[in-house]
Amino acid sequence: MSETEFGLAAVYRIIKKSGAERVSDEAAEELRRVVEEVANDVAKHAIELSVHAGRHTVKASDVRLAAKNILGNQ
């Protein structure tokens, strides 16, 4: 399996805090995969926004705008 950035225990906690009584190993692994994929997409878009603004530093506003563009107004 490839290197991951998010610990599996944290993913279990997120699902449990969202109301699940029990969480399968496969569900936790899949959510971790999805979250990492979305995070990578948001990060790449945030970098593009900072470069477009002529900055080398990615700011919180870049991340917020990138997330809004990628995830929509959920």
C-alpha cells in the first residue's frame, strides 16, 4: 500500500463523530483515500491561485477559494 498522509485512527473518529455506531475497515480506508484525493486537488488549485496572484506563499484564502471551486457551495 502507498504512503498516506492521514492516520486511519483519525478517519475512524471522523466517521464516528458523524454518527456511525460502527465503522468497517474498508469504509475507513475508502474515506481516507477520498479525503486525500480531494485534499490533493484543493492543494493543487490553491497553488495555482497563489501563483496567479504572483505569490510563492499559499494563503488560507487560496485554500478556501480552491475548496469552494472544487467542492461547490455545499
